[in-house]
Amino acid sequence: MTQRPTPVLRGEERAYFDRARERELVYQRCRTCDATQWYPRVVCIRCSGTDLELTAASGNGTIHSFTTLYRAGHPSRAADVPYTMVLVDLVEGVRVFGELVDVPPAAARIGLPVEVGFQDVTDDLTLPVFRPKGGAIDAR
Amino acid sequence: MRGEVAVVGISEIDPFESRGRSPVGLMAEASRLAVADAGLRLSDIDGLFTASSVYYTPSLTFAEYTGLNPRYSDSTVVGGSSFEAHVGHAAAAIRSGLCDYALVTYGSTQRSDRGKLVSQAEWLPYEQPYGMIHPISPMALIAHRHMHEFGTTSEQLAEVAVSARKWALRNPQAPYRVPLTVDQVLASPMISSPLHKLDCCLVTDGGAALVLCATDRARDLPRPPVYVLGFGESADHRNISGMPDLTTTRAVDSAQRAYRMAGLTPADIDTANVYDAFTISLLVLLEDLGFVAKGEGGPFVASGAIAPGGSLALNTNGGGLSYCHPGMLGLFLLTEAVRQLRGDAGERQVTAATTALAHGMGLTLGAHATVILGTERAL
Ligand SMILES: [Zn+2]
């Protein structure tokens, strides 16, 4: 089995995945204008300010959109199809990309309440994933 | 800028399968043919505009391969919209005297390369580790959102592919010579829901080129000049999570800029060539370009509006869905627009077409460039 595609992490990108390793889904808040943005940047996308804090999100949100893959997007995922990618609107006001787990394809829907979980996909890489709030949905 | 620069030469080469040519070989052959179409020689070209997904510095690769020594070059890469952007950039460069004869060129062997190791130049650290299919999965996220907000259906999306095939049947260069039905699109394998295989563009090889110069020079050349009447660009995201609104794109802005410069409205456009990498991306763009109101794209395409005989003569060569999509389609949108305005489109000719729009989009609807072209009568 081939390994998951592993990003080359540089600078602030590292901080995001280091915190994921610690079971935290982080986002940034600008101390100057209060704007929020998902992944860490060195500037605020609203005011170009640099006084940014990296904060753990609650991990709660709803599905903004989803797609179920019936062909693997990478050889490492061939045994996993079908699997579902989601955009989730977190209650903190940022939109994040991730995978939906514990939900059969037919039950995936826009508006579904979800919470974050974490998957250690390699020795160095932990990915945030999303599960339905209130527990796994059965494939029936 | 309106009417100050014109397209004077075009070409397409091997739009399905390369006949033994490398990507730069396709660029070179297309360029040779386009320059000849313009009544020029390659040595007349002093401005070079190109983009590539295989060459890191395509203007250098091309210059060395052809012996060209341009005094101005621009290898702006904004995905499939690069070539519409190049037209605007070339017009600006010509106007300011930085070059006299501009060549826009592209070549790809994406079909012949299938199954071979493709270099991964750039990683998207926050999305790629999940193993999504780029760009199909982001487009599928857009499709589900459009369905949720506006009630768009898979049947309506399939109509986009069906209309494209109807046009392709009038194009002798198009690869598939049989009609397509909605049922066939829906029965094709689901790749990334709700998008089926036949909601996606073809994977082809192909090369194309286009030559531009100032209007006064253009009038001395053999082919009827096709004038650049309007141009606009806009861009906003690389990751799908960074797309501010999944159902409205910056094509709204690029088109507005182009229409304003041209002094035209969507109703004035005789034929349009709009990037159709996927059925859904075309549907969203038809709304954003003003051909139909936001959210009404589904019923619009289902009514036959974009098929031959419909209200909008769209992608008359069959587009990326049914003619040619060699990695990036942008240049082929322009060559078809020029062909229509010259009256050279054969069985698919739009009667008395004097204005044409070409809209390129890049990646997952993240980059946009709109070009409006016209004949002498539209000036
Ligand atoms: Zn700020």
C-alpha cells in the first residue's frame, strides 16, 4: 500500500499540522480587525495586519458542500472508495476542507452538523476529519 | 484599447492525438501555421506569450526550440484562462510599443501522456493530503452547492454535455461522431458525486496559436482582422476552501470589465466560447457572464438554449466536452471565436456573426479572463 500524499511543509504551514498532531483544529484570528481565516498566513486577508493568533477551533460546524469519490484521488486511497470530501463551515466563521467519516455516501448532505476528529495517516501526518454530531450514521 | 489591436493569424494542430510531436513541437507547428495564416514569418514575431503545465519556463523552451529571440515575453500562468489573459497583455504591450507582432501559443500531449508519471510541481498542503481528485472534486463541491441553492439537477447538467456533442457533430475535427443522450451521461461512471465521467471534458493532445498586431498593420495583412474590443481579468482562489462563494465567480468582474470596454452587453454577443472543463463550470459561467440570471442556468440549458438552433451559439466547435481539451482549453476558445468572425466555421457557421466572446477560467473557477472580439462592422 502506497503512503498518503504528504505535503512538504514550510514555515507557517508546519504550525497547522503540528497542532493537528496535538488534536487541535486551528484557525487564525486577526487581533487588529477581528477577521478570521482558516489556515495560518503571515498577513490578515482583510486588513493585511500581522498581529494574528492561531487558535483552536471548537471543531463544530455544518457541511457547506460535499462530494463522494468513487475513484481514488491517490493510489494510497484505492481501498477506501467510496469516500467523501467536505467543505465545513465552522461556528467560528471559517470554511475548512476535510474528509467526512462515519457517514455512508447516501447520508451525506449539505447542512449536516459535524464535529472534528483526527486521523494519524502517517508517522508524521495527522489530518483533521469530520464526523456527524451525535455519532456514526449506519449504512442502511 | 478598444479596436486598437487585432488577431491576424490562427491555427490548431492535432486536436485529439499528437502525430509524433512533443508539447513544444505542437507549439512550434501551431505557431508556424498561425504566422503563415497572418502572412508573416516567425522571425517577424517579437512578442511571445505562452503558458504550460509541462514546461517550467515555456517561453524559454519555445524560444530555443524555434530560434526565436523575442524582445517581450509573458508566461503568465492562470490555468486555462492564461491565453485569454495573454491576449489582453499582448494588446497592452503592442499599444505601448513593447512589441509589434505578438504570438500566443500552447501545446500539450496530455492524452498521449496518460498513465505516465506526471510531475507534481506544487503541493496544496491543506487539501491534497486527503486524496481528492483535482480539479474534479472541487468542481463537484460547487455542483452540489449549486443544486442545493437553486435546485439544479444532474439531468440539467447532462444537457450541457448533450448540447456540446450536438455542436461537435458539425465539426469535422471532433473525435466522437455519434450523438450523446442525457441517459448516457447519467449512466456513465460516477467519478466524484454528482459529477459523472461524461460531465467532465475530454482528455486530448493539441496545439494552437494566435498572432496579434496593431490595427494599422493588421489592415495590410491577408486575413480580415478580428479586433480586440474588450478585455477583463479577475482572480481569487487556488484552494477550493478559498473560494468565497461556491456558486458565483469572479467572471462577473472580468466580464463586466470586458463588456464596458467593448461598449456591449451579453445580448449583443453573436457567439460565445466559454470554458467548459465540466458541465457545472460552464453552467456557473453562463450565469456569471450574464447570458442567464443567477440560479437559472439549469432550466436555460435544459431548454436547448445552448444547442444548435438555440438562443446562444455557444462553443460551436464542441468545446472541451466534445472537441478538444489538451490540459488547458483557453487558446481553442479564441481560435473558434476568430474562425466564426472570419466566416470560416463551415457547417457550424453562425450567420453574420460580428461579435464573439471568449471566456477562459483557470483551475477551479479561481481565475478568469474575458475577451470580446469583433469584425470591422463591430468597430
Ligand atoms: Zn485584520
